[in-house]
Amino acid sequence: MGKRMAFMGAGALGGYTGSYFAHHGEDVTLIDFWPEHIEAIRAGGMHLDGLSDAEKIVVTRAKTLHGKDLESLRNQPPFDIIFIAVKSYDTERMTKALLPYLAADGFMVSLQNCCNEETIASIAGQLRTVGVIASSISVELYGPGRIRRMAERGGSAHTVFRVGEIDGSITGRVNDLVSLFSKVDSTKATANLQGERWTKLVQNGMSNGVSAATGLTGHARDNNDAIRRFSIEVAGEAIRVGRAMGLKLEKMGKFMPDQLEAASRGVPEALAEVEQIMKTRKAANPQAGIQRPSMAQDMQKGRKTEIEFMNGLIVRKGREVAVPTPANERLVEAVLSVETGKVKAAPEVLGG
């Protein structure tokens, strides 16, 4: 693209994506507050791993910056694009911190879980805000300068990245980003950014917090009868909330929204179909035994989770549109109890 780009957050998704951009010759600066991570990249490059030999690469072309040294950017040209790839609870703080280093005609991109475009737009302006959704990419920062991907590349079978404007328009910059992200994996422009965001929230909402509260891997979580049923209830509530908000929900992995919502209400045929998919969908992945969603990874590392920006958001929006969300409320309470050390992560926390 010939653009100067920064990734605020060089963790699993930001580090993986930014490193691939650099690998393909883009001008990328990775910014992170974990000193050992930045120093490891400087010393030996970013080590990327995946399920195929072609994905095992070492990227040495990315520039790096310690988060504490942001003021040094005042002596450098401004960035044309700043990707916000931090946890949702840091979105406001880091958007404000990076805004002075954005070019006058530049823009910011939310490359995150949850729904953060509105927060970024409230600071940078809607005309300077774009969203990118990463679907079923399963990346993990497992050590300083080391990121692995534990899902197969999407290719033609699954579109991993979806790029869109808040107002749904397909602009030149959206098309430019589609071309850029296509260097990493399959990408499309979307005229339904907010609907796609909520769709991803449903998927994350039924998996991330559940694994964080129970300590289970994705495969073990989906093969625990009680926990699997609870996950389906969480998803059904989120679907009903999204529809009450007027959002158009998309296909959710192998599930259709109607199918998953019906399963949450105990409709026998839908429930049988959804449970069969959940019990078998990871069987072909050799990494399934060690794979944990991002929130469970945060829990293992003793980090604050995004539960209040994920299932907590579902609860808050549910109250606004008068849709009950008891399963999501229970999940938020359970994750916070584990996060604060009141209880230990275990299936019993959610009745499993």
C-alpha cells in the first residue's frame, strides 16, 4: 500500500497480522507494553507458526517500539493507518494516546474482539474509523516474539477477515484494506460491519468466557454435556438481543442464527444438530487438545479479561431492548469470580 502503519498491540492478533504485513514489504511498526516481547522481536524477529510448513516463518522486517516510548513518535512522520489491537478495556486510553501520531488524512482500524468502533469513533471521529473482524483465526501469543495459529488457513473455504465502514458503505479505503489483509488470509468487504461484529460476539460469547470460567479447552468444553448446553443458552440470548437491536446476523461458523437460537430454546431437531456439530467440529485439528480461546489464555496469564465488554455488553444491550439474558449474567459473574480469585476455574463453576 505504501502506507506507514502502526499496530498498537503486538499480541496474538495484532502481532500476527502486523508481522505478515511486514513480511510482505509493508512499513509496519509494532508497539507493545510487554518489554520482553519487543526485545525478543528485536533480537530474533517475530516467530510465526501454524498448521502448515508454509506458515512457519520468522519476520525480521517489522519495526518495534516499547509502549512507554510513544512520545518518541513526535520526531517521526505520522502514521497513515493505526491498527488498535489492544484489549477492549484499553481501547479508549490507547486511541487517545495514538491519535496525535495519526496523519491528517489517516484513519484508525479496530482489529479487536467485541464492539469497539463506536469508542474509537467517539475520539477520532467516524470518518477516521474502520473496523476489521477476524473470524476463526485462533492465534496465540505463547512466548516473547512467538505466535502460533491453531486453525487452518481459511482460503476459499472460510473468509477470515471482514472489513467495513461503520455506516456500511464500501469505500476505497475498505477495498485497499481488503487487498492488504488478503496477504494474510481470505478477506472480504462487508456492508454489514455492525451485524458481523455482533455475529462474532455471539460466537465469542459462547466460547471465550465459558472456557475461562471452566478452565476447559474448546474441545473439552464442547464435549461436556452440561457446559455445552449452557454455551448454547448464552448464544441464544445474544442472538435475540442482536435481533432486537435491529442487526442482521450472519452465519456463525457452521451454525445458522435461526438454528442456534432454536437450539437454545430446546427445539429437539435444532438442538441435536447443533450439539452434533459442537461435539465433532474440532476432531480434525491436531492442536485441539491445547487450544484455548483468548479469554482463557488471559486467565492463565493472570490478566484482566474482556468479559465485561463481551458477555457484559450482551447483558447491557439486553436490558436496553428488554431481552432477558440470565445465562450471560451468570457467565459474567462466574468469570469475574475466577478472575478475582474467589473461586478456581472448573466445570463446576458453571454446573458442569
